[in-house]
Amino acid sequence: MMFHAMLSTLVRQLSLPQECLHEEGLDLQAGPFSLHIRERDQLVTLFIPLGDIQTPSLAAMADWPVLQLSRDSEQSTLLWCREWLDKLDVELLIELVSRMLHQAEALTQGTALAATELSEPAIEPAVSRQNCGIPTTIRA
């Protein structure tokens, strides 16, 4: 119940469409990225499929909670992060969603953005991020 209440608050605070919220979690289309949030056994997982990208140095992904990259058998890359439900609150979840979208954008700039320029950015200035100095918010 705590997980769904947190997601409902996230949807309200970010003025996201209610349709992105469902029984299993949240699915959000943010520009070219599809962000998914799920919970199982009190462990919350956020993930963004990135397709086939070159994996760069991952030093920028080491902030807590740590962002991870995984590749499947089809050479598709998944950006993901996990944190225990009891360690999350809405503000941290918003920060984590913002970090995920920024990192997805940074990781794909060399591939997807080289081919086509985004007409609407998935992320725009509005909410200040702690420890980074990069103001961001999510727009559906």
C-alpha cells in the first residue's frame, strides 16, 4: 500500500496523467524514454530500456542510489536502479526519476540524438536537484 500511495503522490506532484499509474506500478513516456517503476518484496526498481548503445564510463552513475547498466542477449541496454521501499520517500523518488531520465539522455546522445534532434526535451528546468545544481522536472 505504501508503494502505491507514494506513486499516487508522485503523479499528483509532477502533474502526470493518471493513466501512467496502474496496479503493477507506473509506466511513464518522457520524450523518447519509457520509464517504469515496479515493487516486489519491498524492493522498488526503476528502469528505462535504452536499446543498443555504447556503454561509456559509468563514474557519473555512482551517486546513491547507484544507477546500473545491463545488456541482454540481443545487445539491448537497460538503465536501472533499485532501492528498498522503506528508504524511499516521494522527494527521493522524484530525484531518482530525474537522475534516471538525465542519465538516459546522456547515454543516448551519441546514438539517437546524432540521427535526429528531439523536438521536445523529456526534461525541462523547474525543480532543483540536490547535490547536482541541475534544475529539472519531468514532463509527460
